[in-house]
Amino acid sequence: MRWETWSDFWFMGGYGLYVWGSVGMTALLLLLEMVQANQAHRRALALARSESLSEHP
């Protein structure tokens, strides 16, 4: 597809709302996934540290 202007690009032949809404939702969900993965990683590290300290007095 070829766009003559930036507004044509953003409008995407009438499908812009769906295209950019999908892009936005995907970006939001990927960001949420990264935040949750980071939190799970930190919890796992904290649990490993606490187990390691409780095993070695």
C-alpha cells in the first residue's frame, strides 16, 4: 500500500482505528508481560536468598 500523506498513513484506508488500536493493545500487553515477569523474577530471587540463608546458619 502506498500513502501520499501522513494522514493517509494514520487513517490506513479507513482501518486506522483497528490497526492502531491493535498495535497499542499489543504494546500495552507486552509491557504488562515484562512488568509481571520482572516481578516474578524478583520474587524468585528473594525466595532463593531466604532459603539459602535459612539452610546455612
